[in-house]
Amino acid sequence: MTDAGLRVTVLEGRDRVGGRTWTERLDGIPAEMGASWIHGHQGNPLTALLRETGGRSYSFDYANVVGGDENAVAELDTYLAKAEEVEDPDTTPYSALLPRKMSPALRYAVNSVLVQEYGAEPEDLAVSADEEGTAGEGSDFLLPDGYDRLLAHVRGSIPVRTGAVVTRIARNADGVTVTLDGGEILRADRCIATVPIGVLKAGKITFEPALPTRKLEAIEALGSGLLDKLWLQFPSVFWDKKADAIEWFDPTDPGRWSLWVNGYRAFGKPVLLGFNAGRPAHDHAGLTDRQVVDSAMDALRRMHA
């Protein structure tokens, strides 16, 4: 927009820019709190940005994995094969394809294949979910120099006002007025609002005129998954140095700390990135940071006992 000669004001409700792109540093490596991968690098505009910044890439090999239970995943595949027979995949949940009482191994496979991918349990995930969107071609890249380099490149010299929480957007024939939570009012010819679905669902922003019924219905119907990440740094590597990913099947709580990324392979430092998704993530949401770390360390000790 600035390239077209427009004067742009960017309002950011957080105290940082980037949204789902959020890079911290851990022993010199980019510990991505949000987005980690460039998925499908071929023809991906993010890959072009990466080249423009001169940043490095690490091609992540999902097949280079240790742990897990291949037999359990094969059993799950027999149930998922029935998805093609579903008459209304948009309203039929994946749970309709699965037995009501699942073995621990099958529950682990469900977590590995579905929950980790979408951040939602099978009862909250429509069968058609796997058909939405377009998968990118090529490898998935981790960024050893960090996603923040791409963000800084895109932002350039455009000023961003952080901590600017919008509570009202009103439009009329004269333009748009935007009200902040402190009462300040800004005026503009046009306004583009890009906010999380949770903010819209909570009604944190008043729109005048009100959003069309079709949009309100979509906001009400849409949900979002939950995927939590935990970065851990160690004095030395005690896991398989050559694996890109580590999977674990906890028979007492399938899905808990079931997936880890080997940071040593990608970044050259003794770090691990652990994931919880769906129910396990919700279970950990009420814990303190210390309790989450203790839970992860318990899993790692059992994995490598």
C-alpha cells in the first residue's frame, strides 16, 4: 500500500508485531513461539522472502522419525478409509468413523495423525477438514535464522503502533472511525481489520454498521484448534542426534508429549521442541510453567529410561 503512495497507519493490539509469527532466542537459536515451518517451499511466497533476506533453511524430513507405533497408525488407516463413504463430510465428525472405546494404541494414532495436525479432537473435526486448502509442493523448511528476519523484511520502515486495542470500527459516507480502548478516535478513508477468530467470537470489537448475517453465522460456526509448544534446553544431547522428529506413545495417557522436534539436528544446539495438541494441550492450559516443564521432563525420562 505504501508503494502505491497511500499513507498507512498500522494498529497492533499486542505489545509486539507479527501476530502468529513470534520469535524468541534460546542460546542463540530462534525459539519460535508461533509459526515454525514454511510448509511446501516450492512456489511459496515465504520462500521468496527467505531468499530476499539471505536466510538459511533446513529441510525437515518427517520420515526421519524414531519412536511411535506404526501398527497403531496402520489400524487407524483402516477406519479413516471409511471417510470416502460419508455422505455429508462437512457435518460428520471423524469420531463417527472410530470405535467408541479405543485402545491406548489407537488413541495414540488418532493424536498423531489427526490431533497434532489440526489441534482438535476427532469429535470436533469434520471429515472434510482433510480436503480443505491446498497443500504446498516441496519440502517443509525450518528457519535456523528465525522467522523474525522475514517479518522485519516485510515491515520495512512502516511504523506500527503497538498496544493499540481497537474496540469499535464505524463506517459511513465520510470514511471510517476507529476507537481505541482508551477512548482515542482515529479517522481514515478505509480500514482493513485482521483479527483472530477468538476476538470476533468474543465480540470484543463493535462494528457499525453490524457485520452481515452471513459473516456473523460464519464467525459463530468457526472454531480454532489448540497446539502448544515447549522449548527445552539441555547441557548435552541424550536423544537420537540423527532423527528429525521423536514420537512417543505413553500407554497411560496417549497423546501427551507425543511429538518432539530434534533441535540439535536443525539448529546444532541441545534443544528439544515438544508439542501438545487438542485435549492434552487443554489439560496443560491450567498448569503453571513449572508444572508443564515437570510434565515434559517426566515424559522424557520415561522415553529414555
